[in-house]
Amino acid sequence: MVMSVMLVVEAVYNSVVSLGVKAIGWRPEWRFKWEPLDGADEEKGRAHYPLVLVQIPMYNELEVYKLSIAAACELQWPKDRIIVQVLDDSTDPFIKNLVELECENWVNKGVNIKYATRTSRKGFKAGALKKGMECDYATQSEYIAIFDADFQPEPDFLLRTVPFLVHNPEVALVQARWSFVNDTTSLLTRVQKMFFDYHFKVEQEAGSATFAFFSFNGTAGVWRTVAIKEAGGWKDRTTVEDMDLAVRATLKGWKFVYVGDIRVKSELPSTYKAYCRQQFRWSSGGANLFRKMAKDVLVAKLLLGAESYCTNRCMYSLQYHSPSLGHNPGAVFTSLGCRLYSHGAYHSNSHKTSKKSSHNAILDFV
């Protein structure tokens, strides 16, 4: 009961803060220094540009691989100070061949792009990102930008985000907002957009404005390489490796910046099946991470005493995304729905055809 009240209070607080932020026109530049690195001329003083590694983890992304690779290769940054790294965990040989050919095409255009594969998918996305950081050409990078395969950053993304890291040594992460190219195609995508709008406009805006914890969203962000390493690197112990790293970095004292004015185009799950898979992965991963990190967060809270608002935010995020605790109705509903869907779709042989037909009818409706 006490925990539920705390979560409600936190949600109300976030809403009030976000309204205040909007009312006064607060911007992250008020708190964190931001200046263009070398003016409008990229060629002037290019040595002052830090080396940036752009990682694109992907897995059998036939429909979007060209778009994401092209967007990364067209980022405005000195060519000798950026490395685009495609981390291809695809299991389909045909798709792997297409992705590799696309990388070769950009190499021929003068882009410093690397195509990387693994012999196994151990650790999934976290494993791919960790392996990518171990490459010889990646070890010297000062900052790492991460984009999922369906994300398309604008050309000026690095020019607008990296200065926050360059001029503020205490900042570990600059997180941009997501936008969606298919948010009006169906009822399902419209509802998803509503939830994401709350997440970005309220939760992350409030966390950034109060200099407190908010989680990395797994993509559309730029990390300080040293911060990742100091926090222990990418770990594959949960399916929410992004939140895992964010919590550990926060406990090390690092700060995050959310810049809502910078938006990165992406795509929402367009079918209920895809949506369930995504949400179940996030919600179950949050519950697992809560079990693993709650003790560390509580210890940090006790050590920090009154100056523990960041740890309160960490605990709130872990609890809110943990359906097993029953404090996030949306996560509970999604988790239950995914389990029922999985059971009906894969474990019922006698009515397989009728269930499939009914499910398709529902998908057509949404």
C-alpha cells in the first residue's frame, strides 16, 4: 500500500514538473553548457571534433536496414572523426548478404563504415553492443551513439547532442525523443503514441529538469564511453539492458540530459503480435532487473541520506516497470495479454485454424 502511494505521488509530481517546464519554457541549456564545437564550418578545426562511434544493432531487418544505415552515414560530422558500426546478428544468410553489400556501397562513397557479425547471438542486443565496443577501431571513440535498426536520425543529430557531452564532463548520456512515421495508421499505433508521449513529455522531461534519474531508452542517445565502462559495461542479465546500464551509471554519479527538441524518426509495432512481444520483453525485463538492482539502489539511498532523490527515481523506475509488483497496470495487462496470446497461438492444436482466423480479424480491425 505504501509503495503504491509513493508511486502515485511520484507520478503526480512528474506531471506538475512537466507542466511547469512547459510554462516557463525550460531548456536543458539552462542547466548544462551547450556551444557548437567549431561553428558552422565542419572543415575548420576538425581535430577538435571528438571521435564518435555510431552503433546500429540489427537482427533480420530486411525492411529497414537501408534506411537506418543511410541515416547514420549521412550524419554531419568530419569523416575522419566518425565510425559507423553495423552490428548484424541476422540469422538469415540472404539478409546478412544484403546488409553487408549495403555497407560496402557506403564504403565506396567514402564513409568509414564497418560491418560486424558474431558466431553466436549470446547476450542478444547487449552482447552485440559489448562486442562492438571491443573492436580495435572502436576502442578510441570518446562517445557512442546508438540507433536501433528502425531509427533514422536527422543529419544534424550529432552536432546538437555531442556538445552537451563535450562541455559537461559530468554528463554520461544525451537522450533524444522518439517520433513515429506510422503513429496514425491504426488504433493500435495511436494508443502506443499516447503512452510514449507521456513517457517523454512527463517522465523524462521531469527527470531531466530536476537533474534526477531517467532511464536510457535503448536508442536515439549518445553515451560517454568512459561512463559505460565505469558502470560495468553492457550486461546481458536482463532484456532491458538499457535501463540496467542507466541505473548503474546513475549510482556511479553520472548525469543524464534529455533533449525533447531533438526527435529521431522510428516505427511503432503495427500488429498486436509484435506489440505484445515488445511489451512483454520490456515488462518482464524490468521485473528481473528490480530483483537484481533493488539492493544496490537501497544501499545507495541509505548512504546518500537526504541527497538521494536520484536513487528514489531509480527505485521508482524499477518498480513502475515491474509488473510482478502490481504497480504498473499497463505492464500487468500487457504481460497477461501476451501470455494469453502466446498460449492461444502456440499451445492449442485443436483450434489452431479458428484461433488464427479470429486473431487475424482482430489485427485487421486495429
